[in-house]
Amino acid sequence: MRGSLLCRLIAGHVFLHACMAGTRMAVPLLALSQGHSALAVGILLALFSLTQVFLALPAGRFADRKGLRPTVGWSVVVATSGVAAALWVPVFPMLCVAALASGGATGAASIALQRHVGRAAANATELKRVFSWLAIGPAVSNFLGPFLAGLLIDHAGSQAGDVMGYRAAFLLMALLPLVTWMLVRSLREDREPHRLLPDARAGNAWDLLADIRMRRLMIVNWCLASCWDVHTFVVPVIGHERGFSASVIGSILGAFAMAAAVVRLLMPMVAARLREHVVITGAMVATSILFTMYPWVSSPWGMGVCSVFLGFALGSVQPMVMSTLHQITPPHRHGEALGLRLMAINATSVAMPVLFGTVGAIVGVSVVFWTVAAVVGVGARPAWRLRVPTSRS
């Protein structure tokens, strides 16, 4: 794949994903400042995944038929419109609209971008390399979005955290997807998009799970998605309880994102030596240990250090997962397989924040960390058994 094309795709991914990441940090803080409970925050965070549950498979099939630009174009319209609703009327129902729209749009666009990059790769090593580069986008945006939103929340209003600060943050988040469209609108497919074949049209997406490696991949994705969800949910709640400012909370989340970006920058240099199942298993073991330790750390600096190491561990996983998925599914069903993966992990992401909020309200957020640590530790076994061919068929 040409370097200039990949850079534009990465940059486009950054700006659209930053819209969701910044919105995902701002809406729970606004809800908490308006007196809503931790359970309400959990519901808000679940909504970022709810749309993706229902749109992932249709978006994957749409991307298989239409290609990159139409999918990203519609995603930009939905993301900008949804976040603008929260800017217009910053009340809880509109925060829900912003969560639904930005989450669903980002998921659909990610499927199209991942499909486009995967189809352009020539072999397994290049798959790992290009997906490592592409995965830098969400890592950078997970720093950029919360950091910029936190700064605006604290400094754009007449006093830290007033509603004008939140409105300024939502305005910026609504504008970011437009940059994505400017970067992507002139790109062309390297090959013609696949039309749905008769057997693909009649088939069921769940037929892809006939391959045991796909089933193991889904289990691993579920475990790792829970890790991202619990970290995104618990850090704002803990930070608010301990009196941290929005900028500090955004910086802790940003430290996690930047660590994930750093490890993804390094991975393309050693892609030929990496084995997917080894990297994924090591990341899951490290995550289990870090989640066990996290509740005992009370200072912002300590939480930042834990976030950095957690970012190193979890940041290494997505390129390996995407490389595996593209090697074990037929080329004309890559978009559908990506949609199935996104639907499966987001189905759990809808329920998990609500569960986290309920458990956190009853017994404390420390139990949430320790429970997820145990689940991820158990999930390391199917990850070790997740093997892929040494070359792309």
C-alpha cells in the first residue's frame, strides 16, 4: 500500500474517532455535574456501542458493495449531526443522541477503513504492518479527543466545568468529522468493490463462526473489549470521586491512548517476527495483572502510570486481531466479518457499562476491576490456541 494513501486513511480515522472519544469523555462528566448517578453514566457509555450492534453487519455489507467513500460519507453526516444535538441542547436526552450517533458513525467508518486497508495488503506480514499503522489512528484520537475536550470544558466557560465549556467541547467534536471527509473524499478503491454474490446474499453472517479460529477470536475480542470498556468507565468515575479536574481525567485517559499509539508505532518495524497468538496472550496476562493492581493506586500520577502500561498491553492487540480475521475469512466477506466482530464486541459493550455502574454503585468500582482481571486471565487460554497460517491464502 502506498505510504501517502495510508497516511490519509490514518488521519481520517483520527479525526472521526476523536469526535467519538472526546464526546465519550465529555458526556459522562456533564451528566455527573448535572447530578446524574453512576448508573446513568453507565447507560450513556453503553449507548456509544448500542448503534454499532445493529448497524455493524449492514455497514459491513454496505462497504462490501459500495466501498470506502459512501460509507465514510454517511458516517460523517451522522456523527456531526448527533454531536451538534448535544451542543444545541446539552441535556441528558441529547447526550444520549450524541452517544448513539457518534458511536454508530465511528463503527461504520472503521469497518470501511479496515476493509479497504486489508484488501490492499499482499501477505500476512504486510497485514500486520498496515493494521499496526492504521491502529495508530484510534490510539492518537483517544488522546486527542479527551484532551481537547477536557481543556475546553475547564477553560472555555466563565468558570471551570460550566455548560459553556461543554458546549465549546461539543462544537469542536462536531467539526472534527468534516476533516475526515476532506481527507477521504478523493480516494479511490484500489480494486472494484465486491458485489454480493448469490451465495453470499443467501448466506448467514453467523456461518463465519463455523471456523473454530473465528469463534476463539470472538471470545478474545469479548474479553479485551471489556477491558477497554471498564477503563473508559471507571477512570472518570474514580476521578470525579477523588476530585480530579476534567483536564486531569482526560490526561489519564490520554496517557493510555498515547501508550497504545507508541506500541503500534513500533510494531510495523518487527511485524515479520510477531506471531498473533503470542502477542494477544501476553497482552491478556499483562492486562489481568494491571487490573488487579489498579484500584490500589490513588494518585493521578500513579493512575497515569497504570494507564501507560495498560495502553502498551492492549494497544498491541488490535493489529494482531485484524490480521487474524483477514486471513481466516473469504475476501468478498471481509466487510461482513468485520461487521460481525464489531457487532459481537459491542453487544457486550452495551450491557457492560450498565453492569459496571450497577456493581460500582453497590459494592464499589474496585470489584469491577478485579472481576474483569479474572475474566481476562481465564481468556488467555483460548488466545494461546488462536493460531493463523504463516502466509496469506
